[in-house]
Amino acid sequence: MGTSFVNWKEVAAYFVFADQPAVLVLLAALVAVICIFLILSIKAHEDKAFADYAKKGADKQQAP
């Protein structure tokens, strides 16, 4: 694999927040909130889908 970096001065741009713990904590908290939101929204969707599936199954059993 090739790289476009000629020296380490250009690489420093990728580590801009490394010396600012508050920004790192903020970004980590943001990622955690996004992950928790995704997990909860997926759970809500799955719960609703299962309830709909179970209701359809119950309706089929009652119908002659």
C-alpha cells in the first residue's frame, strides 16, 4: 500500500485532538449516545415487529 505522507508533519493533522482531553471525552460521549440510541431504536423496532407477527399468528389460530 502506498501513502501520500512524505514526513510526519503532514500526519499531525490527523491527531489534532490528541492533546485536548475534553474534546476526546466529548467525542467519546457522542459516539456512546449514538450507539445507545441505535440499540434502543433497533430494540423498539424488533419489539413492534414481533408484536405484529404474534398478533397475526393469534388471528390465524382464531379464524376457522
